[in-house]
Amino acid sequence: MVHLEAGKRDQRMILEKNNYGIVSVILVLLCACSVISCGNQDRKKAAVPAPQEDLILGFSQIGAESAWRMCNTRSVQEAAAGSGIQLLFANAEQKQENQIKAIRSFIAYQVDVIAFVPIVADGWDNVLLEAKEAGIPVLVTDRKITTADESLFAGFIGTDSIQEGREAGLFLLEKFRTRLAAGGTAPITVVELSGTEGSSAALGRAKGFREVIDAHPAFRIVESISGDFLRSKGYEIMQGILSKNRNIDVVFSHNDGMTLGILDAMQEKGIKPGKDIVIVTIDAEQAALDALRAGKVNCVIECNPKTGPAIMDLAKRLAAGEAIPRLLHVEESVFTEGDDLSAVGPRGY
Ligand code: GYE
């Protein structure tokens, strides 16, 4: 037995007493949890709907890579608070393995519903099967997954990335209508800054864009590089491209975050974005609308981050054992340089 000075002994006693206190609290909590989760488990096994007033939603978010993402997070958190739903929120800091860990902890905690934003499309079947076996319905939000078993999730709410890509292509057909009609030999050179590799947002935007411009051989994509939806990478990549090639007609950027970095890099090189080079971007953050008004970008395609209230409504329906629509695409607009933007209010992100 280590001999301690009086003071220390008293302290240790207190600690031990406290330890005992803490230990007993933890024990009670564990019992409570196991009772709750047993209760939840039994209720789920018996497919008895969760009482709405104490609905627990586990939400796995990707991270905080853009103003868009942070608005999406706020929308979810505010909507949960506003509808009395207990939200277990996990920020995965851009890592799929963290999302899988978070979903597993939601299953262990026996939440009533799980919702998540899949950072990439592939690799979810195992953990979603675990949720299914635990009787917990899963809602996929914002980005889509690819799966061999569609029954692993109850439904999707979010953006139609393919349509966003098409809108970008359609704007360019209009913008270069005269040049296309003239049928000149000089290609219209396009640089694409794409989003997170393997994400449905990047895959869809790239696919929709090519669906439109591939029908017009005058367009030539000379570079397509992932900037991971980050402003810093948008800046770096554009700096690199401009140091070796200035013969660029168009930049198609998969999100406003990267676009803001691109504008910085261009202006540093004395290039006038929106004039010397046509810029098409997606998200419709406030900064992008401001750049459109200032003539620094030519087309902004909205991607709506404010899905919180709809997610809470779907979570309640799932917890009540109701079926939900398999696919819900949110309403989105397109803003172009020719539009009267005076009626467009503050974006909130
Ligand atoms: O466009 C971008 C964010 O998943 C649709 O992710 C979303 C995208 C959005 O980083 O800003």
C-alpha cells in the first residue's frame, strides 16, 4: 500500500468515493441504456412504432468542406430541435470509415432512424445490412449510394446531380450558340473541376454535363481534375493549369467553394473571370450569386442544402412504420448572367 500524505489520502478517498459515485452512475446509465435499448430492441423486433415524442435520429454528416455543407448541417440541427426529435449528430471529417463507425454506434444505441450523407457512393452494404438486421430504417440524404440490395435503405432525399450537370451543359449550348452555328474548327476548350472522387455528386454532375456537350464535338474537355469540393484546391489547381495553359474558353466547377478559389487564381494572373473565361458553377452560395451579379461568373446552378425539415418529416414517418417515397429530388433553380436577379433574396449560405 503506497503511503500518501494526509491531504493526498483525503483526496484519494474523495476520488475513490467519487469513483464509486461515478461508477454507480455509469452502472445505472448502462442499466438504463440496456433497458431502453432492450425496450427499443423489443419494440423494433415487434415493429412497434416509436412514440413520436421521444424519437431518436442518428445523423452522419460528411464534414464541413463548404458553406453549402455547413448550411446543410444547420438545417438538419435546427429542424430536429424544432420538431422535438433527439438528434445524435456525427461529423465524419471527410472520412467514410468515420461514417461507418458512427452508423455502428447509432445501431448500438438503438436509435429509431438513421440518416446519413454518403461521402462516396460505394461501400455501404455491410453496415446498412447491420442496421436492417437491427430493425432500424435508413434514410439516404444529399448524395446517393450504389448498392446490390435496394432494400438496405428506405429512401433518398437530396439533389439530382445528373440534372445539375445537364443544366451546366445546356447553358454552354446557349452561350456558344453563335460559335456552334458558325461551325468553326477551333475547339471550345473546357476545364472541369470535379468534386470528391467517387461521390454521387461528382459522378452525376460529370455524367449530366457530358450527356449534353458530347453531342457537340466543338466542345473539348482539356482537363478534368478533382478539387474535392474545397476552395483551397480550386485555387491550387487553377493556378497550376494557368501556369501552363491560358487557352481556356470555359471552366465548369462542381461547386462554388472551388469556384471562389478559381476566381482568386485567375485574378492573380490578370485574367477576367466571366469575361476572358466563361465560368459555370453549382451550389448558389451567396458569394457565387454576388460574383454572378458582378459579372465574374456566367451561370450558377442551385443545389439546395436546406433539407432539414423534410428529413425530420421522413424520419417521423419511418419511425411510425410508414412507407416513404423512394426518391425525392429537391427543387432547384438556375441563375444566369442574363437573369434579373433583383428578386433573389439572401441565400443563407
Ligand atoms: O455541391 C458541395 C458539397 O453533396 C451536393 O457537397 C453536395 C455537395 C455540394 O461539398 O458544396
